[in-house]
Amino acid sequence: MLAVGIPAQAEALVSLPAPTGPYRVGETTLHLIDRGRQDRELMVSLFYPAAVTRPGPAAPYMLDAAAAHFDAVTVNDYLGLGLPVGKVDWASIGTHATLNAPVDRRAGKLPVVLYSPGLGEPRTWSTTLVEQLAAAGYLVVTIDNTGESPEVEFPDGRLVLLSGAEPTVAWVSGMMATRVADTSFVLDQLGGVTAAGLRGRIDLDAVGMFGHSAGGFATAAAMAADPRIRAGINLDGTMGLDPLDPEVLSPVAQRGLDRPFLLVGSDGTGETITNDPSWTSFWAHSTGWKAALTLTGSRHASFTDAEVVLPQVAGPLRLDPATVRDDIGTLDPRLALRTLDRYLSGFFDRFLRHRGGGFLDDPEPVYPIARQQAR
């Protein structure tokens, strides 16, 4: 059995950058059961603008058992970050969200942004970007896809792990079908949420979605299946079905979408509309507003909390600088986060709130974005 709690030999403490939006952030967690799919259980977190009048408990970044498995298995076996086991105290990372704080009614009705993590990533692994969107006035819903997420800890202490992952068309197709069904089910439940005073505060006519890697693929697939999702962002996620053959395209890559979609690839070997057949086909067949960008100097993990974590632990853990560069590239982490926040919030502001976002057509030179194409 995995030990839980703070690693006795922890040498590196990590903090997340504070969000810069006009609102404080609250978080509440939902344990959902889909009776129509053999009582499938999901864990979901809701981040939202919060009315915080006095200090309250910070929402945990990871629960103890999940953090222990993340440290022992996920961080290296799935994410490939090359960190020594037991040296980072994942369970004690502080978020900037107050647990179960009441919603800030000054924010009005909240547009919804769903977040889908990459394969082998927990729903917490982009908390920095998620908190920033919540501080800007969005309800951000992060979803763990049970059995495919690396570790999901339930309220009764059960820990359900990733199992049966295979680099086959059948497995990838099944994974996407599960994510799509999970996403629609979660959307179905949001209208009945009463926690934190959210009943009546959620705008289900303004729903967007974004995801990293497989989560970016899932974003496009969920949009194709569920018209309630009005706009989406894919952060460096191929949309092919065969990890060994990029020419085997998913249905959404073959058909494209008719709603706004933003593709953002990492630099070097990342996904682009010129080097990934799934992106090329998706671009050619999509009829809605679209743009394809590259985050200059980035790598695949730059779109996750690795961008925050690795610079903080590199010194204390004496990490090889080449390992850090391989993981998150050469882009200054602060500039990477500011750029991603600018583009995510600008995209959703434009297509969910119908305001601003002109820089999506005419990028500002201060940001390290290389435009591939736009329409």
C-alpha cells in the first residue's frame, strides 16, 4: 500500500502563482454518479468567482492518497518529468481557491468552461490556468475520467487508478467515447448544482471547453457530439486514433467543426497544422472561426502546471537543466503563463461573452505566439 501524507524526505516545496483577475476564487468538489451507465462515478471540481470576506481553508491541490500515487507513479511513468520520488510534497501545494466559499454575486451569471486533462494527467494538473479563468469570472469545471485518469480519490477514500491503457485504435476510440459521454453527463448535472450558492448563477447557454493533449482531442470530440459546447481550445493534442500511425484519423479530425475553435501547439515537435495529419484535416474541414498558433519556445508540458513546478524544484533537486528544457522548453515560465492566460481568456471572452478578443486576429508582439493560420 502507498504511504500517504507529506513525504518524510521532501526537499522541494511548490506554490502556485496567484491569479490576477478581479475576483477571488472558490472551489467545490462534486461526486457524481451516472445511473444510466452502470453507476459510473466521477469526481469533478468547480472553480468560480468567490465572495471571501475572511480567511477560509484553501482547497487542496491533491488529496493525500492521490498525491502519493502521483508522486510514486504518475509524475515519471506517465508524465516523464524525471523527478526523484518522495522529494516534492504534492499534497501540501497551496491553491488560491477557498474551499466551498460562496459565489460572488457581483460576477453575475457565470459562463461555463469545461477542462479535460491529458492522458495520464489528473484534473488538478492545470490548476494555474483554471484558477486564472475563475478569477476572470468563469465557472471552470475540471473532470477526472475514472479508470483513465491516473488516480481518482473518492470521498470514502477509494483510489481508482488508470488501467488497461493500450496504444491501439480500439482503446483510443473507447477512451474518447468515454470522455465525450462523461462531458455531456457533467453538463447535464450543472443545472442542479446548489453548492456555494451556484444554483441559478450558471449560464448554460455560454459553455466552452479546453484541454491539454488527449484533453484537447476530447474537447473537439465533445463539441462534435454535444452542440451545447459553443467554443473550444486544443492545447497540443493530436486527434489521431493510432499512436503508431498518424494517418489514422478520428471522425472529428475528418469532419471538422462548425463552431469557434483554437489550436495551440508547442514548439519544435509539437502539433501543428503542417506536421500533424489530424490537425491538417481538422483545419481543412472546419467551417467555423478558427486559428492555429504555436507557443514559441514551449514544449508539450508547458500547458500544464509543470511550467510552474519544474522551475521551483530544479534547484533544490539538482535537476539537469537539459531535462527541464526537454520538459518545458526555453520560454520564460512567467511569460508562458501570461500568454496562455491572455489567449484562453480572450478566446472565451470573445465567443462566450461576446466581448473583446481582437488580438486573436492581430496578435500582440509582446506575446511569444507564432501564427500558423487563421480564419
